[in-house]
Amino acid sequence: MQVNKLTLRKIMREKLRKQFINNLNLRGQISGKIWKSLHLLDEFNKAESNDSLMIYLDFQNEIETTRFVKLPVVIPFCDSDEIIPFRLFSFDDLETGSFGILEPKSELRKDSKRLLSPESLEVVIVPGLAFDTFGNRLGHGKGFYDRFISRLKTTSIKIALCYEFQIVDSIPVTKFDKPVNIIVTENRIIYC
């Protein structure tokens, strides 16, 4: 029986919350393993070296990205209901945004030299609460990444980083949901 999105979000948020309560180092260990696997992907390495890679900055119990990224890097920030790619040169350029996520300082968000078009991105690292092996993704429910992915070139590669327990049999999808191409967990790389 397939679980609806609201129920699955609740289940996955609770699993993420409980996973690291008694072992704070475990998140970092798993994240490091996933990051090593990510570097096995030619698509990732090529995009990282030519400034066409966008990586989310981790939030709460997500796979850690912030401590692994090489600067400069392209990160997302939200403006109204849209994700804007932003070139980050220093972590000093960040502040905590409205959802508690690190974002560029407000005075830097209008700097046209730092803003990129979604079409310039070859690879986008996408967060999520749950995924299935077909690349379907359950986000936090606001649709930010689904709208953003629809603005990418059709050849852009979307890569999800997640814990193995975030892989489920099936994700309920609608016509607005956008899948990822590759999923990297601590145990495997899944080509969707």
C-alpha cells in the first residue's frame, strides 16, 4: 500500500530526527562516505571544476555538504518562491535565512556577477526527505526544487544525496514532481 506524501514526510522527518540523537558523529561519518562516492562520478567532477555545479547547504539532519564543498561554489537561495543560483566565494557571505537555512547575505543577493541562470548548471545536488529507485523525490512540500528543476536544461544532471534509509519502495508523484538522475547513499550509487 502506498503512503500519501503528507504521511511519508512525517515518517521521514521523524526517522531523520531519531537517527542521530545518540550518535552525533554518525551523520558526519555517513556524509563523508557519501561525499567520497559522489567524487566517483565523472559528471560531478567535471561540473565542480568548471563552475557549473550547484550544491545545497545542509540543514538539520540532511547529508552534510557545507563542510565538504570547495569554494567558490554555486549555492541556492530562495527569492519569493523561486530558487536563484548564487556564486559563493566565502562562508562569511552567508546568513541564516527564513527557513533556518544558510543563504547569501541580503546585500549580496542583487550582485549580478554572483547570480547565475539555471541553464548554466550542468549538475545540481538536490536535497529531499525520501527517494525511490526511479529517481522520484519527496521534498519538504513547498515545491521549490521541482520548479527550479523545470528551469534547468534537459541535459542537466540532478543528483540526490541521502541516507540508505531514505530510499523507499515508491514515492507518490504528480505531474509537477521532477525526478533526479542519480542517487548517492552510503551503500550505493543508483542510476535512475
